[in-house]
Amino acid sequence: MNHFFDVDDIGSVELALARARSIKAHPRKGYTEGDRTSIGLLFFNPSLRTRLSSQRAAQNLRMDVVVIDVGSESWKLEFSDGTIMNGASAEHIKEAAGVMGAYFDFLAIRAFASLEDRDLDYAEPVLTAFMKYAGVPIINMESSTGHPLQAFADLITINEFKKTERPKVVLSWAPHPRALPHAVANSFAQWMNRASVDLIITHPEGYELDPKFVGSAQVQTNQSLAFEGADFIYAKNWSSYQDYGQVLYQDSSWMINQEKMELTNQAYFMHCLPVRRNMIVSDQVIDSPNSLVIQQAANRVISMQTVLSMLLEQKSSE
Ligand code: CP
């Protein structure tokens, strides 16, 4: 693995899950794997879980970690080629990435979608530039189109709690007051397509995701039908992909409540967090014993530590 950008970089998902299980059982076993290595965690956007779990994972491997909020704690960066830099950006990504690559063995980046220009967002300008100019392995901590560390943690959680060999997993759109990116939903679908689960995606018409990520999942616009017999309900809001970045409506009837959970096979409730209570999910559901939101967040340390361990192994073999 040269970079960890999406599921294609992990190799066998089953092998990655086995490695994650082993790391979870003995989180400090590889305590010296990262000795005398360093990682820079670069945030272009806010974070609670990713920021803390990534530091925790690196510290478990005894790596040196530095965290920086790009833009507020550093110069604002320019990504366009050939531009006359007479605006707000004081430094070009070509120099900034090269400099940071000289300071660290690995760089992890969070850079959300603008939700203004679909072609630009889906070309992943920030992550692509770092992969091009930094000269060190890049880890995706949520880009315009994907959040693979979250999806990997979600898959670890599903494997820990599943009661059947091939559970029915439902990814459900739920209402939110603001336009949100597609990254979590895209990656969740992408990883579930590689896993031993039956994936159903349910959303109102107009919220179809990029078919590249939907893959072989069944799509159902009737939420109640989708929930019937489900083993896991994964709630998430996303804005329109077709009418790019738009909130088409905020139909509160799509909120996950107890009445809908009664349609399922006593399903577990999942969400990546942060979550807006009584918009996305009712208090009753998220506070129930079937809610896995804390376990998912805890597994963010395991997904990051697994990825770092694989990258360190690759580095030590070079
Ligand atoms: N789920 C997740 O990535 O949380 P943060 O945005 O707080 O990092």
C-alpha cells in the first residue's frame, strides 16, 4: 500500500479485518512498530473523532504525531496551476506539500467537498495534490468523496455485532438542516460492497448517489420496505449528487424513530457522528441498547492503527 486513499488500497478486506481484530485484542503489541517514525495530521475542516482517534492510533504505535489546522494555523494554500497569486492564498500546494513531506514519514489529510463544483470535488484536488507533491504516503481522513477510515471502523463494528453470517445492512438517508457531502455514504457503500453483507440503500427520489459507489447495492425509495428484516440500520444525511450540493427537501418523516426500528430484525442503529438528535434519529433510538454509535467511534482507533501498521510494514520492507 503506497497511500491509503480508498478501499482499493487495503487489499483483501477479510485480511484487513483479521488484522484489525488482532490489533483490537492487543492494541500495544506493535508498540515499537512506529518507533522513530512521524506523522503529520492536516485538517482543512473540523473534527473530533478523526483528530483524536488518529493521534491515539499513532501513539499506540509510538509514532511522533503533529496536528495542524491548515489555513487557520498555517498559510492559506493555493491549488490551481499557473494562477497569479494576488489573492488570499499565500503559499502554493507544490511547496507546502513538499515541505511537509520533508518533515514527516506520513501525512494524513482531511479536506471536505466544496459542494459547489461536482467535477472539481470528484477529482479530489487536495488529496491528489498531496499524493503528487509530498513524496510520502498519504492517508485519507475524509476527502471530498470518501471517508474510508470511518467505513473500515463501521465494518469492524458490524463484524463484531452481526448475528448471521450475511446480515442485511440498510444505509438510510435521514433529514438534516444543512447540505452535507457524500463522503461517508459513498465509502460505507463501497466497503459494504466488498463485505459479506446484503446492502440496501434507501433515500427519497433525487438523492441517488454516484453509481460508482452504489455498486451492486439494492436501491429502495420506500424506507419502510427497506427496513423490513434489517439487521443494521446506518443513518446518514447527504445532499443531492444530481442537483449537486442541494438540499432538495427536509422531510422529517425520514427520521429514524422507534416505530421504524420495529420493522427490523431488532436491528442495531449506527451513525458515524456527529449526529443531530431528533433530526436524523430520535433520542429513544440513539439512547437504546441497540445503538452502536460509541462502539463505532471507538473502532476509529482500530481502523487507523490497522492502516498505519500496514503502511509501517511496507516502509520497513523498502
Ligand atoms: N465521524 C467522524 O469522522 O467524526 P469527526 O468529523 O468528528 O472526525
